[in-house]
Amino acid sequence: MRAKKKVSIKDIARLSGVSVATVSRVINQNGRFSEETRRRVEKVIKEYHYTTNMTGKSLRESKSNTIGVIVPDISNELFAEIVLELEKYFFRKGYSVLICNTNEEEQKEAAYFRILESKTVDGILCISGSEDLPQEVLSTGIPIACIDRRPKGKNEVVYVESDHYLGGYIATEALIKKGCRDIMILSKQRALSVNTQRLNGYLDALRDYGIPRRDDLVVHLGDDLSNFQEARDIVFYMIKKKIRFDGIFATNDWRAYGALVALQQNNIAVPEQVKIVGFDGVSVSEFCYPAITTIQQNKKELALKAAHLLLKMVKGETVPQRHVVLPVALVERGTT
Amino acid sequence: MRAKKKVSIKDIARLSGVSVATVSRVINQNGRFSEETRRRVEKVIKEYHYTTNMTGKSLRESKSNTIGVIVPDISNELFAEIVLELEKYFFRKGYSVLICNTNEEEQKEAAYFRILESKTVDGILCISGSEDLPQEVLSTGIPIACIDRRPKGKNEVVYVESDHYLGGYIATEALIKKGCRDIMILSKQRALSVNTQRLNGYLDALRDYGIPRRDDLVVHLGDDLSNFQEARDIVFYMIKKKIRFDGIFATNDWRAYGALVALQQNNIAVPEQVKIVGFDGVSVSEFCYPAITTIQQNKKELALKAAHLLLKMVKGETVPQRHVVLPVALVERGTT
């Protein structure tokens, strides 16, 4: 039995015949070292009952200090900005972030979950996507937090989202209060919880203000083209078909901008003849002319709240709140 | 000495007392298995001299089938689109892609290089960034390819870039041919090879057409604000200061759009009084009004060429070309 004097990382380095940096790399499983070095260092660590200050946990349980982020499309500015906030937050906290882009493909998403697991990330943050999470991932026990994605019946998963229902409601209400009666909604086909919630907000606002729903004004866009082109083309088509409308609620800002351009190309004055409200608050809504009234999502707060909760789970702390819904706000600009 | 009959993965599974799937996971270092399982499976593999069909290489050399991508800012549409192309290409080839966002911070970049190395990626693709690559990374021997980043004196690194000099030259030439004589360049402070090359193209075009260089029109923007705001504010300032100019070469499209808005706010007609050429060919240049004449980078080809070369290196094949320069093209739109 050896003396109980507490050994330091320097002692371990000396006893293993390697540098302090190498010991640190072995402990953190971070960087290159030979299998032989690993064995030697781990042997000394065990022999001297060395525990790191960092965690106080055993070597086997040592964390990789990486977080995986799964995102459907980083070329979507909303998602990109959330990812950047996540990255900044985790890096400050000593975690690296590995970003995986799924291109909205479920198979790819499942593959990336597996990859992140095999790369031993400490936690996974999923942005948007369907209500299902791969069952095999949940069973691994890696902490998961979701942003703008409400996992169906998975009580163990933490999620943070904007109040999309409220957003749909106040967008529609803003148009109604400005005198619109025939309000088109440009929604999306994919059955994501955010789409459904925004549509429900729109429908409830119409109902509350006694405006009959017109099914020909509920437009579900596909996935083929860019948001901008799809929206521009469909609004162009609606104008040519002489379908009557005086307001458009576009469920994202690029769709709103596409609608604006279609109206301008047909010499329909915005906001005089048709008013538009977008969603998200990305730069195009601010910088185009006229600037677009939109529902602002608090991207930074979404990221920080979710990152904070995930980090608590990673550290094994209790999470005070499993579901967080953040308010959204109407930003009035030139299109209403 | 055992019989030389070739053993299959099924034999290994049976002899180790685990499933075929588990053997596969151990071989590919993909997925979860206990340390004990790993030892047992590897012992059997060694004992029976089992080699996989996949690679024919030894177990130690087995690939992780992941590629790391290092990018300064995924909220920059140009970079995001290149990353998406890379991701699609590698996924089709059976590789997962881990994306790391450096926020243009050198320290962070170095940290992410280390992380990717510790996660045993098979290759690293760097987009943009400074001319220096961390020496410690090069010494690891992981294949590296760069896009729009020309590593200084590192002959071992493969890079693919747009012809930024040509882009700067033809942008300036287009303005000169439309009658501009006082051409502002909105460049960036950071000493990246792309910035220097575009500036040189601008200067050489002026010289070739006998137009004296005016230092007050060579504007180096900082890093503080968004490209749009910075460019808008500086052009606004130049107008207020009554600095004479009749053309603007903006070294990216958001800067070009910022310049356009500043001119419009001051009732200066575009393209009648001032003409603008942007760079990159991102969506804002196409969708704003008037649409912006720009230098189109072939984002898809940049990604595919670099990915193709990196994959060759990963597979240990010879690379036919270490430096690839892709042409750029002038896309004439409403601002010239």
C-alpha cells in the first residue's frame, strides 16, 4: 500500500515517463498518443489513485468535452445563427461543437446520431426536424435537448421552442387589424410541429375575429425549390388566377420576400393593396425594400436556454424545467 | 498454429460470443461496446488473422469514415453552400461530415483541428481562413485540403480556389467599360489571400486602362458589423463627405447590397449615376432590386473538386493536381 499523499498530474507524468501534456491528452482522450503510452499512463493513474480536479469522476467516465449539434440546413440563416450561438456558448464552457447537417433527410439524421454517439459526444442538441427521435439514440442515454422540435411522447427529452402558435396568431391578428379579410397563409408541407402550430394560430385568429376560413388561401409549399422562388411563383400564380386576397402570412421571411417580389412584379402596391407578415426575423426582412413586418424569434435566447439545460444534463445536475416556450414578438415594418 | 482456412466475420462473432453487428462496430470503431467486448473481439481477430474485406488494412489502420470540415462562419451563405455540397458528396461516398465553426478566431481553429484529430477523422477540409495552418496539424499526417485558402509555403497541402485575381480584374473592367472612372473598392481588413488577390485584380485593371489609383477610394472594412451594415454606413459617409465616385466594386454581395441601399437612401440612381459590381453570387444579389451584377464563384465545383482530391488522399491514392484554380464569371444584372 502506497502513501496516501495526493499525487499531482506532474507526478503522474514523471512516473509514466511522459510529459504533463501527454498525461492530460490521455485523460481527456484528446489528441494523439500511442496505445502503449495510454496503457502506461493509465496504469500509473490507477496505481496512485489519481483523480483529476476537473470532474472527480473515474477515468472511464471522463468526458470528451464535445457536444454534437444536429441541424437540418445550415444555409438557413435562422438555423445558422442558432448554431453560432450554441457554438460560442459551449466553447466558452470548454466544449467543442461538432455540427452535423442532415439536409432534412431522416436517414441521414439517424446516421449522424450514430456517428455522434460513436464519437462519444457528451450531449446532443437537435434543431428543428420531425416529432420523432430515433429510438436507438434515446436508449443510449446521451443527454439530448431540442430546439424548435417537440419530440412526441418523449418525456425524457428537454426542448426549447418559440411560441409558434402565438406567432401565427399575432401575425394573422396584425393583418386583420390593418383591415385584411382575405388572408393567405404560405405554409409548408412537412408535418413539423412548428408548421402545425403556426397554422393553428392563423386559424384560431380568423375564428376569433369571425372571419370564415377559405381553404383556397391555405397554401402548402413543397420542398423542391428555395423558399423565395416557391413563394414568389405561387403568389404569381394566385394573382394570374385572379384569386382574391388582401393579406399574406408567410411562415418564414424568405417566403414573405418572394411574395413581395411577385406582388411588385404585378404592380400591386404593398402595403396599400396587399399586406405581408413574415416569420423568423432574418436579415432579408430587415434589409429589403419595403422592409417586411415579421414575427421575431429570439434566436439567441433559444440557443442559450437549450445549451444551458443540456449542459446541466451533461453534468448530471437536475434540470429545473424540461420544456421551455419562449415568447415571440411582432416587429412592424413597411409591409403592413 | 491454427489452420489457414479464411475466417469470416460470422466466425469472429461466434468465437467472441457476440453478434456480427458488434464485431462490425468494433472493427469500425463505430457505436457503443464495452471495453471488455472490444478486447475480446480484437483478441479473436488477431488470433485468427482476420482481415476485413473493406480495406484489407490492419485493424489499427481502420478508417473512421468521417471527414472534418473547418469553416469560419456558417452564417455566410457562400460558406454554408460549399459545406452543404461537401456534406452531400462525402455522405454519398460513405463518409460522415463533422462541421466546426471557428468564428474566424485562430485559437478556436487550432482547437478544432486538435478535436478533429482526436476524433480520428480521416481527412480535414478547411474553408477560407488565413495563410497559416497550425504546424502541429500538418505534422499529424492527416490529409488536408483547403478551399479558398492558399497555405503559405506548405506544398503538402492541396488547395482549390476561385480565381480571385481574375474576379477583381473583370469586376473592375466591367465598371470601366460602362464608363466608370472613379471606382471605389470595398475590401476587408483581414489579410486573407482572397482579399489580396481581389485587390490586386482591381489595381491591375485600373493600371491597364490607364486610370490613376485613388487611395481614398480603397476602403478596408473592419470586422465589427455585418457586411451589409458596414458597407452601407461607409458609403453613406463617403456620400456625405462629398467624395467623388461613379463605380463600386464590393468584394462580396452583402457589401454590394449595403452600398446599393446607401445610394438609394441618398437618391443616387443606380446604375445611372453609380454602378455596382459584387462578388460571390449569393441569393441577395439575385433577389434584391435592382439585382446586383456580380462575380459568380462556382461553389459546387469548388466543393466537389476539393472533396474529390481529399478523398483520393484519404484512400492513399496519388493526387494528380495539388493546386486547382477555378474560373469565375461576370453575371450582368441591374446595377451596371
